[in-house]
Amino acid sequence: MSKKILVVSGHTDLKNNSFANKIILDRLNEIMPEAEYLYLDSEYHDFKFDVEKEQNRLRAADVIVMQFPFFWYGVPSIMHKWQEDVFVHGFSHGSKGKALVGKKLLISFTSGAPEEMYQKGGIQGYPVEDFLIPLKQFAAACGMEWSGFIYSGGLSYASRHDDEKLKQMKAKALEHAERVLEKIRSL
């Protein structure tokens, strides 16, 4: 793959409190070893970002993949804070903020709730796409190309003690990683 890919993990505790996102990221590392991986929770557990370093990572990337669990209908707190601190006026937006223009943004996320809960009239009330409007606007404000999303539901960490569910969730997480790779190849 000739594109420079940056995969940003926004899980707040990937090592100790994740099942699906850890599997997805481990698999992506196997199938895309040339990509750069940023694990916000391990590199910035204190939420104090090296803004210049992160902006340089973003400048170097052609494709930015944001990988995260869907927390309260959006990105986890550490990823949100990373956006607030790193994507500043004059870098990512504003009359002189052109560093990210033309870069592709791909959103890859999981939820504990099954996909069928995210539909009009479903328990969540809306299709999952409706919750992505802020991320679409984030891409637009930064001049990035919205490259869509890869989503898998029904991947609840709470089910990690049920062997049958664990087996199904692992297969689903591995398939999710393959869909991410397919999407990146198509860009």
C-alpha cells in the first residue's frame, strides 16, 4: 500500500477494558504493518498531548482512521480531547489552517448494542449514521474527505465471560478489521 496510513485508537483503556477494539487493532497491525498506530490511552493516559508531534503525524498521513468504541453516542473522552487540543485554528481550519486538506478520514467503531438497535423506532431511536454528523462536519471543517465508516455492533465487553458469545464477537471483530483494510484499499 503506497498510502501513508495513521490509525488512531481512541479507547480509554485498551489493554485492560477492551475486547473487540483490541482484536481489531491487533489484526490491523498484522495485515497493515506499514501503517502508523497511535494508542491515545497508552501514549497520553494523562490527556496531555504533544501537539506538535501529533500535528506532524497528521501532516504525514494520507488516510486517517479513527478507531474507537462508541461511548454515549460519540467518541471516547480521550479522543475528543485529542481533537480539541490537536486540531486547532491555524493548523486544521481557519483561513491559514490547511494542513489536512484532501486527507481522507475513515471512522471505524464498535458498539456493545447490536446493530438492529440503531434504527428509526429502535431502542436507540436513530440509525447509527445519524450519530456521525459531528464527525462528518469535523472532516468538512478541516478540509478532509469524509471516507465513510465501518461499524460493528453487538460487541459488548460485558459478554467476555460467555464462551460462545466471545467466539462470535472475536469472529465479528476480525471481520471488522478486514472491512477496514478493504475500505482503505479502495481509497
